[in-house]
Amino acid sequence: MKKIKFSKAHYDFLRVYNTKKIVVLVSQISILICLILAWELLTKYEIISSFFFSSPSQIVKTVGELWKSGELIYHSGITLSETLIGFAIATGVGFLVAFMLWYSDFLRRVSEPYLVVLNSLPKIALGPIIIIWFGAGSKAIIFMCILIVVIVTILNILNSFTNCDKQLIALAMSLGANKFQIFFKLVLPSSLKDIVSTLKVNVGLSWIGAIMGEYLVSRAGLGYLLIYGGQVFNLNLVMTATVVLCVLASFMYFAVALFEKIMKKHFN
Amino acid sequence: MPMQLTQALQANFINMNIVSLKNLTLTYQSLDSELLALDDISFDVKKEEFVSIVGPSGCGKTTILSLISGLNKPTSGSIKIMDKTPNLKDSVCGYMFQKDNLLPWRTIEKNIFFGLEIKKNLNKERKDYALTLAEKYGLKEFLKKHPNELSGGMRQRVALIRTLALKPELLLLDEPFSALDYQTRLELSDHIYEIIKKEHKTAILVTHDIQEAISMSDKIIVLSARPAKIKAIHTLDFDANLTPFERRKTDKAKELFDTIWQEIQNEKDKI
Ligand SMILES: Nc1ncnc2c1ncn2[C@@H]1O[C@H](COP(=O)(O)OP(=O)(O)O)[C@@H](O)[C@H]1O
Ligand SMILES: [Mg+2]
């Protein structure tokens, strides 16, 4: 990179830009702190019931207890691994199927009504069937997760593939390109943006899938803690599981955002 | 004796028709309509000949190029390119589309190499040739930039170099200058003309600009309004040393312009 000397106006512009950025960040953090403080104080003086609303200090205490007993790692580990496995398989399979449907016009037309119906079907309705087929364990949960993610992935990525500029494809064909060259040199690069945003959506959907699966199966995991805590009216446990879930989901989202940044750098 | 033989072969080759179209018709089919785009089109293009096709817009000029390139098949009639049916796999055509079709995510350099890459021909010699062309057309300092950073004229040049880099026997140019300002258009047509003559290429140019056709061609084919029929074929006999720019200024060019303009005007009245 060459060092470029900018005008004073440019530095002014940068200063204003950075100041705005800091103000936004500070506001975001202050809101979080205010909310936590208000929650703590309101429950401490029992203005709202600490039994129904738990409280930040109780949550911290519960996290500490769960950490000591090893349950925190155990349950988050289970949910996280189910989510990651579901996410990876569903994204991979979705991508492959989308490729096949892009490749073969015949397959695409034949499968269209099936995809539409599967997409509008609420997957949770298949819960009992899934449990009978896969047993009440991680397998069933991962399958539920895949089911929720894969159809949307296929539809989104296929849509992006088929929207590739027809003129560009005509150019490649006039040069004698085969279908694989068209795919790797035109279709894939022009859908990268859509693929990354599909990944982002999939992160959220995989968490939904895993938690929903755990609700159904209820053996272990954060979804199990939520259901169990709810049943025994242990709101501390429910809130703690929710907070842990929030933290894990944000980490995964940031990982995808980082991936997006790297892709952008490589492919401009 | 062998000497005479090669000469005879060469002479034969020069007289050979690179392109030969016989009684072409093409109907575009759709569910609720049929559209006759080409009606009985026949013409030949000899080696090293520069042929222009002019006609009112929407008459079927692009369609003719798509048939010659092999992207499209005629409903009836025959097309021979160097005595063979057009074939996308080992095509001798370099097809330059109306739109520049640059890939926005590739740098200019990578765009120029795109054709070579598809043809699996990306060797040192071809790369160097392409880069020499790029330099000649004033694109050297843009090689690492992306298409959205270039003006329309620059982009069109990149598309042209991408086509020329393949060293095609036959150039198909679909209104290559239509997006450019007048100045650039004159400059670029002089350049292209020079390259085509120097490299002994054959070219078919589609244009709606009659002057442009006159300034570059050995033969001009005037098409009727859709369905395209051949309305007239003009053979031009300008001094071979004149550049397109110099040709434009001759009286002969002006006369021919009037004739062709009249022919096309009659067609427009029919629509
Ligand atoms: N793929 C297609 N399907 C149906 N009609 C088409 C198609 N391509 C072109 N046409 C029609 O054929 C006619 C000729 O088109 P084209 O060859 O592009 O004309 P030109 O290049 O002379 O402007 C136009 O009326 C156009 O609408
Ligand atoms: Mg056209």
C-alpha cells in the first residue's frame, strides 16, 4: 500500500466520521448498562417480583454454580455442537442440491412443487415422526435442525444461481464454455453475496432448529434447561440459559460476519 | 513444384468464402406467438473481407450474428463457416456483444484473460499478446482496476481486447461503438480497422450508423424491416490506403450515404 497524503478536508471528514461511530457505540453500551441496572434495582427492592423476573445478580450466581458443576459447559456444548453440525450439513447439502437443480432444468422443474410445499410446512409438526425414526436423542435434534435450514438454503441459493446475467452466460457460451466453467467462473462469483447472506440467515435458523429439537426431546442442552427451568418455576435457570444462548448466537454471527469480510477482501 | 502447390492453395484460400449463408430463415417461438425474424437471408463473406450489416433497429441484425456464432440455430437454410457448420466448442469467431459484458468482480487484466481462460489457452505468449494490445489501447494503467472504475469507451476497449486476444479468424462486432461518444467512436473505428487489416482478419460489423458502415466496409448489406430480408448489397471500392476517417470525407461516401439512407428510410415508413 502506498502512503497517500490527504487534504485537511479529508482528515476533518475522517474525524467527524469516527466521532459519530464512537457516539453510536457509547449509546449502545449505555443502553445495555442502564437496562441491567434498572433490572437489578427494580428486583432488589421488589418493585417487580424477583421470582418471576429473576435478576442480573441471580443470573451471574447461577452461571457460577453451573460452571462449577460443569453443567454450563455440558449443556452449552451439546446445543452448540448440534447447531454447528446442523448448520454445516444443511448448508452443504443445500448448496449441492441447489447446484444440481441449477445444472438440470428438468430436475428443477420436477422438484419445484415439492420444494414449495416443504418450505411452507411447519417443520415442528414433523417432531413426533422424527423422534420415532431417530430416537429421542441428538440425532433427532440435528435432523430437525437440518430440516429447518436446508429448504430455505436450497431456495435462496438456487434463486441466486438462476439470476445470473444471461448476457454474461451467452458470452461464455460463445467462447465455448462448458456448464462447469459457466458455474465456477460466472454463476458462483456472481452469487457470492447472496450465499454469504444465506449463511447469516442459516446461523439464526440453526439455533431455532436445535432449540426446537431440544424442546421436543428434552434430555440435555440449553433448550432442555429452558423447558426444565420453566416446568419447576426456576426463572433463574430460564434467564441464565437465555443469556448464554444470546452470547453463543452472537459469537457465531460474528464468525460469519468475519468470513464475509475476508470474502469481500478476496473477491472485491 | 511444391512452391506452386502452396501458392495455388493460398490463392484458393483467399477466394474461399469464410462465411456462406444460404436461404436462412429463423422464427422465434414462444407459447402465445411466433415471430419471423429472418426471411431468406443469403450472402457470402470472403476471406479478409469487411462486411457491414445495416438496417432499422429490431430487424434481426443481432439474430444473424447469433446464428453465425453458433449460439442460435436457424429454422431453415444453411450456414457454413470455413466449410463447417458453426460449432461453439472450436469456434473461429470472436463475438463482441452489444453490451461490454465485463465481469464486475474481476480486474481489467483478468477480464482480458477471460476468453483465453475459457478456451484453456492462457499461456505466456497469449498473455503477452493481450497485454501488448492493452498497452496500445491506453489501458495499461487500468489493468489492476475494476470495470466500474472505467468510462464506457474504456470498457468497450477492454471488451474488444478480450475478443482480439483469442486471435479469432472471424470477428463478429455487434454495434461495438454505439455506447461511445463521437470522438472516441472515430478513434476506435480507425484502430479496429487498422488491426483487422494488419492481422488479415475477416469481420462482420452490425451497425445502425450508415457512415460508420461506409467508412470501414468492403461490402454493405442493407436489411429490410422485420422480418429481415436483404434489401440491397453494396460493394465498395475505396482506395485501400484510406483510413475510415479519410473515407468519410470523400464524395463517394456522401453519395453512398444518400442511397443507403433512402433505402432504410423507405423501410422505416413501412413500420
Ligand atoms: N430470444 C428471442 N426470443 C424472441 N424474440 C426475439 C429474441 N431475440 C430477438 N427477438 C426479436 O427478434 C427481432 C430481431 O431482434 P434483433 O436481432 O435483436 O434485432 P436488431 O439487432 O436488428 O435490433 C426483434 O423484434 C426482437 O424482439
Ligand atoms: Mg441488436
